[in-house]
Amino acid sequence: MHQHNPSTTPTVASTSTPSSGHKLDPIAVLREELAAAAVCHGVERVEDLTEALVTRVVQRLGGVHVYMPGQRAVERERVAQEIRAGFDGRNTKELARKYQLSLRQVQRILMSRQNAA
């Protein structure tokens, strides 16, 4: 099976805007990532699949402003979920040590779950 190598992925198309310099085109990013995934999975008609999926996403999300959190935010949420799942009511210090966070940070994560419930 062909392995995807991120270093060989072509660059993403960009558009210039007068106020912000260069800005990534989300549709170009979507096309590029879908094509890379299709190649990794041995899809023979990569362009057809890519365009069909882009069309479906545009139909569903076209005109909607979509926020994509950065990798750090995604990682923080993953850690927070693990802390919440691992909390037994008495192991706050252990969780703080395990995730290299302060006791107060772990308490805040646990409190955010209670406030959301």
C-alpha cells in the first residue's frame, strides 16, 4: 500500500487579499487533502472522487463561516477529555502529575465539565 508522505504533498493554492497578504484557500486545502488521502488508499480515479467530495462539502457548508481550531487547541481538548474520563473523584494530583499540569489547571478542566452538565 502506498504511504502518504507529507513532505511530498504539493503546496496549497493561495489568494492575495490587499489587507491580509496571502490567505489559504479552504477549497484548495480540501482538494489537496482529499487527493492525498485517496492516493494513500489506492483510489484509481482520484480526481473524480476529490471533486465529488468537494461538491458535497460545498453543498452542505457553502456560505457558512467555519472555524477550524489550531492543533494546540485540538490537543488541549484531547487532554481535557482524557482527564475528565480518568477522574475518579480523588485523583486530581495524580492527573496533574500525569499530564504535567498544575493542580489548579486540572481543577478548572474538571469544573468546566460540571458547568456544562
